[in-house]
Amino acid sequence: VLALGAKRYAFEIKYTAAPKLTRGFWIALDELDIEHAWVVAPIGASFPLGKKVDAVSPLQLGKIVAALQAPRAKA
């Protein structure tokens, strides 16, 4: 879990190109009030796994974390 201000983001690492999420994963997202979650897996292209959950490759992980940590422009 990565906490940035009041928002929390989750990351789970899987060693399969067809990641499956457990009931406990979904419960944890709800109980921890996770804004968005990513499942890092050995895949070529990202794809959605559910509401607010995406599967991504390890190469995308750095970009995601950098984007989350980037200062937000004020409107």
C-alpha cells in the first residue's frame, strides 16, 4: 500500500500472465479504502481486472508510481 496524503493505492505482485484475485484482495481494497490498485504481472499490455483495478507489466510500475507522486497542478 502506498499512502499519498489522504489517498491510498495498492500494488500486488503475481507471477502469472493470467492473474486471479482472491476474495481477500477485494475485502482488503474495501477495508483499506483504496483509491486504485494495480496487479503487477509478466504481461505485455495492461488490462482491467475490475473496478479500480488494473493488471500492468513490471515495466509500467515505475511510471505509475512516478505519476502518483508528481505534484498535482492546482485548478
